[in-house]
Amino acid sequence: MVGITPTMLTKCLRELEADGLVSRKQYPTIPPTVEYTLDDRGRKLIPALEEVYRWAETQMESE
């Protein structure tokens, strides 16, 4: 991701994991490989986020 430090990205992902929105899986590789996926709770947010995205698009078009 552009504009975010690795430390801040890790912090945000850990908070999302603690909130039950994402799951984290670590693989025993060198260097360590970590994979994040949306949990059911996180997937339930998708329709709301899509609405916010559509709203933002219309706001940008009207400017």
C-alpha cells in the first residue's frame, strides 16, 4: 500500500484481527509469509462499504 508504513499497516491489521474482521495465517517460511483474509463479520461490511464508495464517487463528480 502506498502512503502507509509497514509498522502502521501491521498495527491496523492486528486491530482488525482483534475486532474479528480478518483472520491471520502465518506460514513457516523464511522470510515469514503472512496472509490475511476477511472473516464472516468482515464480509458483512462489504455492502455498506460499497455504498460509501458510490456516495464518494458522486460527491467527487459534483465538484
